[in-house]
Amino acid sequence: MVEDEKVDNQKCENRLEPNLKVTVQDMKDLGLNYWKMDAETYKYPIKAIPWDPKDAVDPRLAALRDDLGYSYADVITIHPDHLPGFATHVKNFFTEHIHDAEEIRYILDGSGFFDVRDPLNRWIRIHVKKGDLMTLPEGIYHRFTCDEIDYIHAMRMFIGVPCWTPINRFDNPDIDTDTHASRKKLTKSGFFETHREC
């Protein structure tokens, strides 16, 4: 996608012209994993914090839960009618950050954008839609925004008790995210090695 200074509206595609193709292998090399799930057949609440992943009735989701060890989940809806302070939250989600754990998002309905940094520090924009389940590796620079429909219904899953605090890249002069343990873990065996096969 275009450089930050050229982004007038974070909710638009903001494609480079001409666009640069990113392959499935490129995404795997970044450590991202992806599954297409059946979001039509199985229904989930608009909001459930927490939501017990043991309640998954979709056998494919249950298998992923068990294989990957997810023990905590919640279901959220990002929309002005369901999230108080919607505009502030969406602005905050778009702040570049890392986490000290893998990030798992299953898009139950709606759509939005995840942006991740590539090895050359360029943004890659990923348009996630209903049925997409994606994991981002611990330590990857990323951000999220709704797209122009302003609606996404998503499940977040965690191994163990979740930590909600993002580690923002530029907001805290006391924290150097480039030398943070989670960032080092991501890059220690080469830059963005694939850590799990889909």
C-alpha cells in the first residue's frame, strides 16, 4: 500500500499505482497463516467477552482450537451501534504496534484491513472478509482498520490469559520495539521465517 503520508482515508484500499503483487508464499514468509472457514453455517453472538472456545460447534474451528491450544476467546463487533467510542477505537487500532503473543482473528461477518510490515519496512494491506481466519506472528509490526462499511464481527482467540495491551512502535520513548523480546523472537532465525504450516 502507499506510504503513510499519502493515506488520506485509512478505510480505503490505498493501493500503490501500479500495484505490487504479494504472493501466498510472501505472506507465509512473513509468518502469516490463513484458513477459509464456514461463517455461514455456524452462528456466534454479537458480543461475548469472554467466549469459551470449547463452545465451538464448527468441527473445523474446534480442530484448530485443539491443534493450536487456544484456551480463551471473545467475540466483538466493531460498528458504531455496538462499540461505544467507535471512532476513537478505530483510530487507536490504526496505531502501528506489536504484541507479545500471536494474534488470531476469525472474521465472522463484515470486513476490514490488517496492515503488516514486510522486511523492507513497507506496508502490506490485507483485506479480510467473512470466513477468513488469519494469524499474525508475535512481534510483527501491524495495525487494523475497518474498511468503508464500518462493520466487522470477529472472534479473537488466545493461548492462555490474553494481554490486551499493544506495544506501540513510536509512542513510548522508554520502549524500543525493535529490540523487544517479541520482535527478536520473530527475527532471530532469519527475517520472518514461517513458523507453522497451514
